Amino acid sequence: MKQQVEVKELKEGKYVVVDDEPCVIKSIAKSKPGKHGSAKARIEAIGIFDGQKRSIISSVSAKTYVPIVERKSAQVLSVSGEIAQLMDMEDYSTLELTIPEQFKDRVVEGADITYITAMGKMKIDLR
């Protein structure tokens, strides 16, 4: 899910959709309006799920999409290789997610972890 906002309302550390991928904003540079144009914003962002750098240049009054990012908690039921089977602590549904390399030692059976979900994608995120 995503909602529409004006570019001037975006802030660093918040989320934006770039190339149909939810991203976290790393920097925003705004230029002053020119003689015949409106103020522009250059937004540098990194994809939440793929880690790719993306940027957009847009008028500050233009509309863009912001993903609805949810942070959820789960319990690890089992670990087999790089896949962890999790049980959501709210609705008790089970799901399987790939364990990121930096969290391999912390994702063990019985542990409580957090994961993020946005626009139909999910990943383990232990921050």
C-alpha cells in the first residue's frame, strides 16, 4: 500500500517510492525557484529490500508516493540454511524469509525478531 504526498513534505529518514520500489530517503537538496520555473528537489534514496541507490528530481509542488512501511514482531520457529520460518506475533500466521548475512548469528530458534513489510515485500530487520 502507498499514499500520495507532495515532494516538499518529504524528510530525510522517511520513505518514498522510486521506480516502484520502497526506499528510505538519504538526502534531499532543494533549489530556489528560477525566473520561469518552480523550485526543484533532488532526492537520493536507497531501496529497502534491494539496497540500490536511486534518485529523483521533481518539482517541490509535484505529488509522489510514500509506501506504508510496517515493522512487525515475530518468533523464529525454525532455521534451515538461509531460510527462517517465522510466526507473526499479532495474527499467528507463519511465513518464511531469507536471513540477511549480517543477522545470521542472531536469528536462532525461539528468538523474537522484527521484520518489515511494505508493498507486498518482507525482510528481516533487527534494528
